[in-house]
Amino acid sequence: MGNGEWEMYLKDVRIAISSIPQAEDLRKSVKNIIEKYHKTQYGAYP
């Protein structure tokens, strides 16, 4: 996947997760995973 595709995929995942009211813990986990991914890929999270 190219960077743009990856961003779109993450956006879709976030939208899907945010539509589930009970998913607050899952949202936090996904956010942590995304931040870790950014740190390993780019050395920082924007």
C-alpha cells in the first residue's frame, strides 16, 4: 500500500470504530498503534 492508500484505510477504520459507542478502549488502542507506527516509520508522530 502506498502512503495515501494507508491514510485512507486508517481513516475508514477510524470512522468505522467511531460509529461503535462502546469502542472507546478500542479507539485508544488504535490511536496507540497508529502513533507507534508513525514513530517507527517517520521517527515522530505529527
